[in-house]
Amino acid sequence: MFKKIEFEDYSPEMKLLQLCSIQDRTDRQLDTIVEIISHKVDWVTFTKAVMKHRVYPLVYKNLSIIKNLNTMNEASLELIARNARRNVIKSVKLTGELIRLFSLLDKVNIRAISIKGPLLGLALYGDLALRTSKDLDILVSKEDLDKVENLLISEGYQQTENEANITPKQKKLLLKTSHHFSFVNNNGVNIELHWRYYSQGYKIPFNEVWDRRDSVEISGSKLNILSPEENFLYLVFHGSKHGWMRLRWLCDVSEIIKKNDLQWVSVIKRAEHLDVLYMLVQALVLAREYFYAKIPEELNSLVKNDKLGHKLAKLALPLINEIEEDAIAPGMTLYLHNKKYCMAWNRSLSQKLIYVIKHFYPSVLDYQAIHFQDKHFFMYFLLRPYFKMQRSWQKFDQ
């Protein structure tokens, strides 16, 4: 059974971050925020955590209510406020570009679905700008991938440096081992073009996702999004895959749980089919731990009995509470812990083997390090251990 870590066990900075990341906090929680701020807070640490976890819109919203409190650090509040204001502008820009691109895709009969991004902020928080998004994630059919790539290029987008000018064999392997390509335009809009959610496990045929899709209307335009249940499980999977290293992801899941308007029986069946029940339990335990989310009655028995879900929740705590951006990089404090987490997250022996084997597949960084013609493509596999060791040692030396 997962041992619940009491709220008091966290640092004052983490307590403050947790409470300020709740959208609809209670009066009692607001009193606790005031009490924490009234005592000693390391504002540099707190601000660093806010930036790392990408929750500055929610934090600024909550701190603004008590911004005249004398003990609050004005420099920290201004930094958080500045990033929150920038996020408003960015969210509007991303949404406008998403509307434009979906219109173009619709004209040429290409099916596309927006995942995550500013539309998720609108759906969960009622405000595009209360959730941060660094890019637009667009899911398309693998069969339409080349068409969409050509359309993006015709609209001024370029593939990011690491993925530009790859050979046919390099691209073929990436289509097998990856799940998206990245593009950027001169206005700084980044797009991750997905042909599936993830390259290992959790593979759902695009037609199945399309048939379950929902939509949202903005400025007279109808945009395709994931259905609520599909979206919830995808967010659970995405956050769990990354060890919930950004509190923003847990905020999203918590908001869905608190709304409690999903068909939970359907969610359980879907999670069983996709083999992500233990990830669902992990998400529910962490949402209860960090954001006081009430577990739906239909899921109580599941949460109580899933040992792996509880284990993964416990393993995720150091990853969530860490404020350093590169803490899981080679040579950093949580590098080995993250490897332990990944091995536990890949539950079955076959999943663990695939996880290990994938480390021996060449990456786009290898393609950029040295160029081989496709007839010598096998050389990337031979040199892969060298590339991995070289990059690891570079991290250790920094």
C-alpha cells in the first residue's frame, strides 16, 4: 500500500507551489498560502520551481489576490507576472495559427486533431492562457503525413535542425521509433506533427481516435479535439511516461477528476484495453496527494488494490519535487532514479527489453553528428554506443 506523504513533509516552497497551482482554491487554502508567505520562503527557489513546472499563470492568478502582503517578494511576483502575461500573448498566437492551419487542412480533406495545447487550457480552465503551451501538437493519419509536411513547408514552416535533410532510410527508422516531427516558422510557432501518440505501447489506430473525436468552436471555426475520455487517458499516459516532472500535467489531470463528468466505467474499460490501468492509479494517487482531488467512487477499489500504480506514484515524487530542469540528465542527481522509474513503468519483460533495445537505435542527433549515405546506413548502429557514451561524458564533464 502506498504510504501517503503528509503535506507538512514538503518544503515551504513546494507547499506554496502546490496551493498556488490549484485553480479553484478554498478560503482555507488561501489562508494557508498567506501563512506560508508570512514565514520564511526562499523566493529564488520558489520562483525557479514555478518556472520549471510551467504553472506561472495559475500561480500568478492566486498570488495576485494577496499581492499587497508585505512579506511577499515583489521581484519574484513580477517575474511570474511577466511570464504569465507573455503566456497570454503566446496562447492567442498559437490558437490563431491553429485555426488557420486547420482551415487549410480541411480544404484539402486532411483529417487532423489538436492534442494538448491552448485548447486544453480552454477546456479545463475556461481560459486559453491559464495553461502554458510551448507548441501546437497536431495528430494526423500516418498516410497523410507527407501531405501535411508539404503543406506546412508551403506555409513557411521548416523542420527543426535535427530533423532537416534526413535521408529516406533515416526517416523510415524515425517513423518506426518516434512519434512526431517538429516544425517551426519565422514567427516562432513550433508544431509537433504526430502520427501516433507514442512509439512504444499505447498505439491506437488513427481511425479509432478520429471516430471518438470531439470538437470545439472558436471564432466561428470548428476544431477537432480528443473526446473527454480519450483526452483524460492520453494525459494520464503522457504525464506518467515522463514521471510527472511538470506539475502542470498533474494540474490538468486533477481538473478533469474534480469535474467528475467522465464516463468512468468506460474509462476503466478503455484503460484495461490499452494496458494503462496502473498509470491511471498512479495519476489518481498523485492528484489526491498534490491537489486534494477526490477519487471517483467507481475507481476506489481499483486505486486501493493496484500495487504497481502506488509504487510508481512513490517513485514519481522525487521527480515532481525536483526544481532543476536537467536533473535526469547523465551525471545529474536524478539520472539513476529516472532509469529506475522507467524500468518500473515498463511493466512486462517484453516492455523492459524494448525500452533497453531502443537505446541502441540511432537518433537524429547521430544523423547530425556524422553523415552516411543510405547504402552505409548500418554504420549508425555500429557507432551508436560511441555516440551515447560521448554525449553522456559531455554531460558528466559540464
